[in-house]
Amino acid sequence: MLDLSTSKGRIVAAALRLAGERSWNDVTLADIAKSAQVSLVDLRRDFGSKAEILAAFVRAVDDEVLAGAPERDTSQPPRDAIFEVVMRRFDVLASYKPALKSISESWAPEAAVVRALAVSQAWMLRAAGIAAEGLEGQLRTVGLAAVYATVFRTWLNDDDPGLARTMAVLDRRLRRGERTLNTLDEIKSRLCSLAGTFTSARKRAAPGAEPDASPETPPPASA
């Protein structure tokens, strides 16, 4: 997944390796440079902080998931498609679990990583064949991010090779999220209907607007 023929790939790999050996807070950029066998000058050229290194790792995971994502069968429910994509992501992350445990125990939210994770969720939706554009896409992205954050914590402590607990939590959270989105769709439909009614009423009330013909109004009497 990480291209070790490049300095960027070696730096990210070294950072994850060191995180698996000690607390992420104790890992310095100098430690990472030494482990990657690059100079601090080279490291600074590629990354300005540990957060940027983690963001690069998130993007590398995205690439791996997207590269292996099958084309979605249109008959497959969206929830099932997302389930498969998230579980594939955990498959990609499996060999880095010790490092991710260390990072999650000491990591505080940093802008570079938060941005990368937000973008990541949008790409996971697209990998499942679900649109992530527009206001609706943003709502889906936020919803998936909330689901993923919860399931990720479960996955970190799930030592079952079959990941039964992780799959159970993921399924439960996706079903709950699906119900929420359905409710939002109903609310949106009602708001659109109300907006249409309001617009029509304004047009009828506008100066110079012709009154609507009413079937109850008799035609004028003939002369």
C-alpha cells in the first residue's frame, strides 16, 4: 500500500512502525526521519508535522480501498454496499492496528487529519456507488463519519479474526443511520411541498395576477 521506493512512503511507514512500538506522543519527527533513513531536510520537504504524515496515511488507505472496490450492483441496497466498503477498509488497516491503537490513545484532533478523514468518508460513499455531492451528499458524509468513528473504536479492540463484534456494531449503526436519512428525506419532501404551495400563493397574490378560475363560480349571464 505504501510506496517504499519514495521518501514519502518510507516516512509514513516509519511513523506507523514507531507508533506500534511506543506511545505516539513520544515519537518525534527526528525519530521518524532516522527510522525512514532520510534527513530532516527531506522529511520537512514532504511533511510539516506528524499530523500531515497521518493525513498522508489516510489518503493511502483511501487509494487502496478505492482500487479494490467492486462496481456496485444496482440491486444492492446502499446500506449493504457501504457495509462492504467499510469492512474492506478495516481489512486494509489490519496490519496497522497496533500503531492505530497507540495513535488513538494519545492523539488530539488536528486540522490536517480531520480534513483528510472528512474527505475520506466522501470517497467511501463514492466507492459504494452513493453520491457525496451537494447538501444531501454532505449530510451522508457527516453521517458516515459518525458511524465510522464509533465502529473504528470497536474494531480497535475486536480481537476476533472474524470481527463479529465490529460487523454487528457496523450493521446496527448503518441501520440507525438509514432510518435517520429516510426521516430527513420525508422532512425534505414536506418542506419542498410547502415551499411550492407558498410560491403558488405568492404568485396568485401578486398585483396584476389573473385570479384562478373556480369551478364554483357560475359563468356570467348572457346578455
